[in-house]
Amino acid sequence: MKYEVACMAVKDVAASKKFYQELLGLKIDTDWGVNVSFKGCAFALQEGFAQIIGVPEESVTTRAHNMELVFEADDFDGFVAKLECYPNVELVKGGVVEQPWGQRSIHFYDLDGHVIEVGEKMLHVIERFMASGMTAADVAQRCDIPLADIEKYLKGEF
């Protein structure tokens, strides 16, 4: 058995496809009209999801808050500035937060109420802490990441 993709129910696949392409810069892998998958992220959108799996339409809920799609941005501050240009996007927590491990992130809803998280790359978090004078061991403790993994990040192995 092989894992393929997480498929998310959407009301309007064309609008959702545009949202993910424009805001998050995702590239289309396959586009079969009511089903669209994106390159490099094992994630797809499906219009008419309830009918396909055989459940009542009203049982496909929005804002369940029990999962999220997580992305990391090379230019986190640039992404936040871009997000601010989308006035109809509703933020989950009200803005950028710094997680206990030091990574900055922002949470918002897509067009169908799915939670999206965009965070800064962990390598950038590590580099930011190292630039402040912390040692790799200090960063490991601060981020609650094994020192061996910090070293892998710094060597480009993650």
C-alpha cells in the first residue's frame, strides 16, 4: 500500500484552485475539472465530495478545526505582506504568532473554511537563533529539537 494524497472537499473547485495558485504559489499536477491535485504537496481539491463518497451534503462540514494544511515559506515576511493583500481571507488567531519552539507562523481559512498554516522555514528559525549568538546546542534546547537534527538542518540534510 502507498499513501497518495489528502483530498479536501470544496464548494467551487475553480475558485479554490485559483486561491491556492495565487496566494500559496502552488502548481497544478492534474486538473480533471472537479478534481485538482498540486505538485509536490500530496494534496488535492474535490468538488462534489459528499456525493462521491455517498454521504449527505450537510455532513461535509466546514471549520471542523481538526486538521490543517501546513506550508513553510522561504520568505515568511513577504508571504505575510502578500496575505494582507487578500482582505477577504479570515485569520484564525489574528496574526503572526511565535510558536514555543521559535517558529513564526500565521493561520487562516481557505475559501471552504479549512485551516491553513504558513510558517517560516525551520532552517531560517535556526539560522536566526544562531545569528543572535546561540550555539547549536542552545538552539536545540530552545527549539526542542535534537542536536543531531539541528546539525542536519545546518548541513542541508533536511
